[in-house]
Amino acid sequence: MSKFDEKLATYEAALKSLDKGADMALLRAVTKGLGPSIYNNDSNKVACSDPTELERVVNNFCVKKLGVSAAKGEAAVQAACAKYTERAKHRAVFYYLVVKDLGKESVYA
């Protein structure tokens, strides 16, 4: 099993606890899109308690990658923070929740 597959298995388990009917192909695509950041213990997590990090997620992911307004991105990020209550939030799972909330699955198709 490759390191990527190990990480993906961890993310799948975390996501299944949140969403029983989760789209694992979308999770794989989101994880692949994160590149090597999933292997760094700091960058593979999202801290909802850090407003600077959340602003970075909105600007760099929601606005630039997904092409939505900052207001919509901020609402989706807050919704993901509310739904994903684990202390250590995996970035891939968090981004998956944001993509689903915004209905932007087509970006990863």
C-alpha cells in the first residue's frame, strides 16, 4: 500500500463518520489535488480556531480554485467547521465538505 493510499484510507474513515453516503471518488480527487501537503503533519490539518488559516482557505481554495465569491466560500468554510467537529481536521476531508457544500464537484470531474 502506497503512502497516498494509507492517507486516503485515513481520510475515508474520517469521512464515513460524517457522511455515510460519501463520494469516495471525489475524496480521492480532492486528496490528489492537495499534492504533497498531505504528507506534512502541519499542512494536512485545518484549524477552525485560526481565523488567518480560514481566510487562507477561503481565498486560496474557495475563490481561486473553486471560483466562488468570498462570501459563499466563507459560509461553506463555516459550515464545514460546524459539521467536522474533530479537533484535528484533515485538510482533504475538510475541503471535500466545502466542495460538496458549494456544489462544485465538477471542478474535480
